[in-house]
Amino acid sequence: MSKQTRSLLIKLTGSALILFVLFRLIDIDPKEFTAILQELNISYYLISLFGVIIVLAIKSLRWQQIIKNEGFYYSPQKAFGAYMASFTIGVITPGRIGEIARLYYLRQDCEIDFLPSFRTIVTDRIFDLGVLVMLAIAGLFYYTGLLENNIYLAVIVGVTIFFIGLFLSTLLIQYLKKSTKLSNNQFLIFIDLSLKQAIDLKSVKLWGITLLAYLAFYGALALIFLAVGIQLKIVDIALIFSVVSLATLLPISWAGFGTREVSLVYLLSFYQVPAEIAITFSLLQFGAFFLFGGIIGLVFWLLMPISLEKIKSDSRLLKQMISRKKKSDTPLENER
């Protein structure tokens, strides 16, 4: 049995166990699911399906701008196509292999070396991770009761803590680079350059695009909530899904099944939302973003074909290369 197959079986088992425990601990009425689906507002749900396309389109513009800041041009149309295709590749493969696919698309249409092209991917993810972290911190303050009476203050605290942490991280990197042993460490230099676009003046535009993308994302989620008869403010949805996203990052389930449902049942209980609606919403959200988005991305993948086996192979090589470079001062540019 291969390592990937074994990992998949473990995660499937994890998802099954989590869902089993959830249904055992919570008094869930199976008939309620049928009633919820019968009353589902199809119009709201159908409109929400386009949310994933809009979100990825906006994020592709951010990536295209990051590439431009690196000194290269990549058309918005090609950036969008690469983003959609890589999304599908990421859905059907473990890990972040979809991100590696974007390297292929970028390098085959743009005369850019491996290192700066890979840096655009890392920088792009920093913005998404930043939103997740700052809102997750806000969520922890809000849902643990530390700031339960003021959700907006919790958000301000979360954003402030994140940017202070980001600034201190850059200072730490600068300090480490002054060390004789680490002054030429290519991995440290790579991280420093990747973080730079998130804190310099050009980052204002990139953070603005990121904010727009997440407003579109939370807006699509709001439509799914309305489809099941629940009305929540955008700020509440933002905090809920920041915590949910952190939970689904845990490598104990397949595609977040189980961890996502448990998180939603717990967090939505703060809004008096029944467990049956929370679980139904979770399945509808998975269908709207992952299944529908995956199908649309598949179309782009077919129009812009790329070898999945080649991506998997290079993903393993990339991990090995990064592992070596953490311990070496040999320039990364020598790797292809």
C-alpha cells in the first residue's frame, strides 16, 4: 500500500469517526433534514454557486498583481484560467499540489525563473493565511467570551495582533540575516522577499483585493444561509468560517469532512441554529464551492491540459529541495 493510499484511508477513517461521534453525542432528528431540504430556497442557492468563480477571479487578479510586482507580466485571463484549473487539481489531490500547477501555467507562458515564480505562489498564500489568522484570533476572543459583547472590537483586536506579529516576524528575519551563519541563507532570504509584498506600500492594493475576495466569499455563504432560512451578518459569518477553516486544516479528515461539521454545529449554536441546519448547510456549502467549483475548474483544466503525474512528481521534489535548502546556503536558483 502506497503512502498516499494509506494517508487517504486514515483521513477517511478520521472523518467517519468524527461524524459518528457527532451523531452519537447530539440528538439529531433525521426527519428534520428532509424538512430542511423541502423548504430550501433554490434561488438563493443557485446564485451562491457563482460565488466560487467570483472569489477565484478576484484572487487571480491579486496573483497577477504579485507577478507584476516581481517584474513580470501575466495576463489576467491566463491568471484566472490557471487559478481555476489549479483549484480543481487541489480538490482532487492531497496537500497543496494545486498550487504547484500554477507554477507550470505561469512558467510556460512567462519567461520567469523557478524561484520568483514559486515566490509569487507563497506570497499569494500569505494574504489568504493572513485573513484566516486575523479573523481566527478575533473569533477566539469573541466565542470564548473575552469580547463577547463587541464583535467589531474583536475583529479590530484580531487584525491588530496579526499585523503586529507580521511586523515582528520581518524584524526577526532581518535580525537573523545579520548573523554570520545565516546572512547568506537562501531559505531565509526567500521568506523575507515573500513577506515583503505583504508589508510594503504595494501591499495596500493587494490587501484591498484580498478584502474584496473575502467579502464575495462571505456574501456567497450568506446566500447559502438564507437558502436554509438563516440570516447572519457578514462579520459573524467571517468569524465562524475563520475558525472552521482552521479546524479543517487539521490533517485528521478527508476534505474537512467531520471537522467542518463539528465546528459548524458548535459555532452556530451561539446563534441558536439547530444542528440539523448546521450540517445541512455544511453539505450545501461543500457542494457549492468544492463540487461545483471543481467542475468549472475541470473545464479550464481540459482547455489548459497539464500532467497530474508530473505535478505530483515535482511536488515531491520541491518538498525535498526546500528541506535541503533550509540547511544549505546554495542558491535556490540553481534548482530547476
